[in-house]
Amino acid sequence: AQTVTQSQPEMSVQEAETVTLSCTYDTSENNYYLFWYKQPPSRQMILVIRQEAYKQQNATENRFSVNFQKAAKSFSLKISDSQLGDTAMYFCAFRFNSGTYKYIFGTGTRLKVLA
Amino acid sequence: DAGVTQSPTHLIKTRGQHVTLRCSPISGHKSVSWYQQVLGQGPQFIFQYYEKEERGRGNFPDRFSARQFPNYSSELNVNALLLGDSALYLCASSIFTGGQGATEAFFGQGTRLTVV
């Protein structure tokens, strides 16, 4: 069975600094996607960034980038120039690219950006 | 454009009762999925529907059921509520792109269900 592990329950970072959130996963599949979702207090899950497993190049979206290490099954999220609005729960998620396309989420990391 | 909308936003039910949660996907999205998020945990997959057919089911008891309507909206039904069913129920919609797979899921704001 596929599992996603986020080992950092809580993290904090000073505004304008850089922070990295860790995620590891376990699968025997080759065709899958990895995602980082953000869940602010409003509860809505918002996509931050996605990575296709067959792509070696790490995905980047503005201040957000990932370090995807397929052999190590590691998928960390780096947030640069942290902003107060980045304060939220961050979930790492795995999804097959076939079948049900269901998401398997980690337990989340609560990130607090300090002024 | 409207995102994924869920109703109601909050609900309080008594043990043993039945509840129906509703979801309207983004226009053009034919796939709807349901997730249960217990406090302090990540969302857990319950169901996925595509073109009104059940495409996948998570490890939930038969008290949980769902359906998708011709307009692609969906209902999640839970019978004989237990205290442990208290959670945030999230609906997500996406587009299946045939051989290309599926787009990322777009989530609604959820329904907070409290069972007392």
C-alpha cells in the first residue's frame, strides 16, 4: 500500500526567510504524481505545486519549489521569501495516474510565519 | 468562475441519525471525489465518481454511500452516525483527460459534521 509521511508536525519561520517542509512516500509504482496542498484556517485545500514522477526536473511555482528525489522517494517543499499569508497546514499527497486517481495524504505540517 | 461548492458548511447531528452532504463540482468537471478529514489528520479517500459511476471506494463501512447526478453534482450519505464520524468532509472535482490522466483535484471548503 502507498503511504505518505510528513515527519514535521509543526514548523515556524521568520517572514522573508526560507523554509523546507519534508515528505517521504512509499510506492512500487512508476506512474504517479506528487502534490503539495495548503490548507489555511478557511479549510479549503489549495494546490501549491505538483510534480509528475516521470519528470526529472523539479517543479517551481514562484516562491515555491520542490526537491524531488525519486530513488529516495522524497519530495520536499521549499518556500522562499516566506510571507505571513503562507501560514497554514501543508499536506503532501501522492496520486496514481490511473484507476481511481485517489489522493493519499500525509498527516500535514503546520507552518507558522512570524512577523 | 465558481469553484467547488459544498453544503451545508456546518452540521450537528445526533448519534444514530442520517446525514446527506452535497457537492457541486466546477463547471465542466465530471469527476467528484469525497474525503474525510478528522481533526489533526490528512484527508482520507471515501469515494470517487465519474460520469455517474462509482470508480473507487476507500476503506469505509457500508454506512457511507454516495451518488452522482446527471448534472455531475454529488451527494454523500452517512447512516447510523457514530461519534467517530465527526470530521470535515471535503469534496473535490477534476477533469479526466482520457489517456493523459486527470487534472489536479480542486477542493471545496468542506462540511464540518459534528456528531453528538
